[in-house]
Amino acid sequence: MRNFLIFLLLATSLVAKEAYKLGEGMQVQELPLYLGGYISLDYKSSQTEDRYRINDLALLAYGNHNKFSYVAELEAKEFYTKRYRTEADNSTYNGKLYVERVYINYTFNENYQLQIGKYNSPVGLWNLYPINVFRETTSSPASTFIIYPKYTTGLLASYQSFGDGELSIDLMLQHNEDVDHEYNNYEIDKHYGFGVSYQIDDYSVKLNGGHFHKVNLGTLEDELYYVLVSAKYETDTYQVLSELGKQRSNDKVTTNYAGYIQGLYRLTQKYSGVVRVEAIDDRVNKINEELIIFGVTYRPLYPVAIKGEYRFHSQNKLNQSLISLSVLF
Amino acid sequence: MVGVLKIIVSSLLVSSLSLASEYVVIANKNMKNISKAQIKAIFLKKITVIDETNVVPLSLQARDSLRMKFEKDVLRMSFTRLKTHWTKQHYKGLRPPISMQSQQSILAFVKKVEGAIGYINADNLDADVKVIYRWED
């Protein structure tokens, strides 16, 4: 954490080239280096505990030169947590910085790109912008963290073409250990995945599939296969987003289904309301339930989100409310 | 009476057509022909290289009336949606197009820099740039 603060002090002591705007980062002098970051604070209240967290404290650095570009992101996860009403009230502090993303991208032409490093797996639509400030709810649907590895360390080859609509094809390849596995929902040493998406006007559809190998000792099902379909309709006022996925191992179904449909209505430029219905049949963790989430978001500026939500679970004892403040710098 | 109405309507149509303003998306002379969908992708930074050349999209200042027309007619996105787009692109390591002070500065930049692309009023056009898209009010 000390290194993080030193880096932050150094970076901000350098003269920015342009006036700083919230949510857009700043360029460091004339260098191909932009700095930014984000923070997320949340509060959860359930039947068993109340919890306050400074959950994400992240620093972003990126830039480009000719056809090369890079992104690096360091993050302190669950930086500070305070729990009440548990068996013993406690607070924890975790100052360790994790590498959330670090990659170099090379663009060949208008159609082809190649990326190497650790990156958000381009699976589904939610996982493309997974941080709190971009999400419409503080919580994320189960399908975004039980079906596929959220991060991949390796190669990403992409193809895109622009006709009447936008066609994109992604190929993910990991055949090595993760860079900093602490930050992945699965610790993996293999991930071969594909994605095909098509966007026209306000509509997007996407299909993903893949295979990954878990390295956690003590887990029986380590060779896993997944498929996920996603769709989105978005206008200036409405957004409907849905994903549905399935996962299996070599000999049995591990997640029969995990999916959601979420509707968003922008009441004004600053206020929006959201409803999400989720259904999960996770046979590894023995979770079979449905839930509905009601939420509201207030954005005084787009890079600042103040959100509240209530989660009604089919198992009532899991009901909970969440409030969060997140800011992108 | 019907004949008089026809004349009035025709006159109004002709006068409204003659008042229509024409705008052009211009690029450096070396830029190949590109589609409207590709222009949109360039200004959203979904395309950053054309053939072997880095593309440099140029915009006008945030509240410029021509910029607002371009965003509405060519990008087909509201100011709020574009703001959302660029905030998300910051997370992905991409920056918005460079904002220029005037159409004259866009014209001068496009003439000099290979890969540059911008938009101006057709009245300001000259022969040293390539027109890749035209639209009217």
C-alpha cells in the first residue's frame, strides 16, 4: 500500500498537460501516459450481519504509441472492512495491491488486433465493464462470476468489421498460470474461449463458449466447459440486458443454468431505476434459487454513482440491502 | 384556390431546400474510401488504424453547433450517451477525439497529417482534402 501512495503522490506531483476532468484521467506532461483510478465504498445489511467496506481502490495507467497501446491496473481489494452483528464484531485491513489488468495491444489494421497480458475476459456484456461505477447495481449477477473465468492471462486475438452492423470475434488463449490469481474468480492455468457478437442500431447479441482448467487443489471438477448467450437493447431512456450461461465438467453438469434479465429506466439524466430477475442452479455450491432486485442510482455526474438496492431471495433469510458510492477518477 | 396553394407549397419547399446546409466529413488525401459505419467507429475509437496508418479523429469544442449536428446525424448518439461512452473508454485505455478550436484548424490539420479525419461546413471545403461523407440538415 505504501508503494501505491508513493506512486500516487509522484504521479499527481507531475504537471498535467490539460485541465483535469473527473472520469477522464489526466495525461502526464507530453508522455504517452494517462493516469486515473476508481474507488468503491459499500454497505450491506442482511439478517446475519452489517458490513461496511472500502472495497476497491484502484490506479489505472495507460497510453499508446503508434499501433501499440497498454493498460495497467493495480487494485487494493477489500481495503478496509468492518462487520457488525457477526459472532465477533471485527474489522480487517488489506493493503496488498493486486494486478487486476496489465496488457499490451497491437492493432494491425481496422479489422485485426492482438493483445497479450492479463485482461478482462470478453465474455458476455457485463464483464466488459465490471467495476461498480459502471454497473447499474452494486451487486453483480451470479452468472458473471460462476460460469467463466473473469480474467485471462495470455493472448486475445480480435476481429471486427463494420457493415450495416458491427461484427466482432474474439479468441482467448491462456496456457500458463495467472498473473496474480488472487483477483480471479477461478485460479486457472488454461483458458481457451471464443466470442462472437453482432451489434446493429440499439441491439446487441453475443455468444461465448470455452474451456478452462482449475488448479485449486482439492476440487474434484477441474476441467470445465461453459457457454453463455447475452443480449442487450439500449436507447437513451431504456436498457434491457440479459445473460444466460451453463457450465459442465467432463462427466457432469456443474451449473445447470445461471442467468438474469435486467431492465433499466432513466428517469432523468441523473436518476435511474433498475429491476433484475436472476435464476441460478449451481450444483457445485448447491445453490438453487431465484431472486429479484430493485435498485435506484443517482449520478450527479456520470463518473459518480450513488446506488441503493434491495435483494429479495427465494430463500428469505438471504434477503439483503446494499448501498454504495463509487467514483471514477 | 388549389392552384394558389400548390404554388405556395412549392415555393416553401424550394426555399427550404435552398436554406439546407451541407456538411462534409473530410480526411487527408491519402485516406482510402470508408463507409459511414466506419466513420462512426473511428470517432468512437473502435477503429484506430486504417490500413497501415493510425487514424486521428478531430472534433470541435463540446458545445459547438456543428459538433452537435455531427453527433446527432452521423454518430446518432446523444450527448449523455457519448459522455457515458467516453467514461467507459477511459477504463479501457482510450481517449476521446482531439477537440479543435475551429473548422479552419480542422481543415489545416487534415491537410497536413496522414490519417486525420474531421468534419466541417461544406462552404469551408477546399481541394486539398478528401471528402468521404456528405450530409445535410
